[in-house]
Amino acid sequence: MKAQRWMWIAWPAFLVASVLEMIVFAMVDPGDLHWFGNPLELSRQAIYTLAFFVFWCVTMASSALTTLLAMSPFEVNRCPVPETERPQDCARNGGCS
């Protein structure tokens, strides 16, 4: 289930980051970019690559938040440790399955 959930997060984020990359760099020349008033000393390809990964990380965060908000309260609050392996003083002994 975790692999499927990661694909729900990563794949749409990858597609949106790809489209965002095309839209942004259709209008912005990487050679004209400046960071704190200084021109970036990176190749065009490096700027394209870094920008893509920044876009991908931001869109993955959005997808992850959407996936988290779509979970039921039981899924969010369930115990990851089986009941038989929990410490005796665990507040969830007997209350979480």
C-alpha cells in the first residue's frame, strides 16, 4: 500500500513539474536569471535540472498533503506497532487495532 501511495504522490507531481518546467522556461531565459543581484554561474542545463527538481519537490509536497487529507481518521491515528508488541505502558494498548 505504501508503494501505491508513493505513486499517487510522485507520478502526478512529476507530470505537473514537467508542464511547469516547459511553461516557465518558455517565458524565462536561464541566462537572464540572477540570485541576490548576481548572475547564476550555472549552465543552462544545470538551471533546467535544478528548476525541475525544485518544481517536483513543491508539487510532491502538494500531492502528499492532498493524500494525507484524503485519509480517514482511522488511517491517520492507527498504531504502526502490533498490539502484542506494544510496551505495557502504551496508551493505545487495547484501544487501537
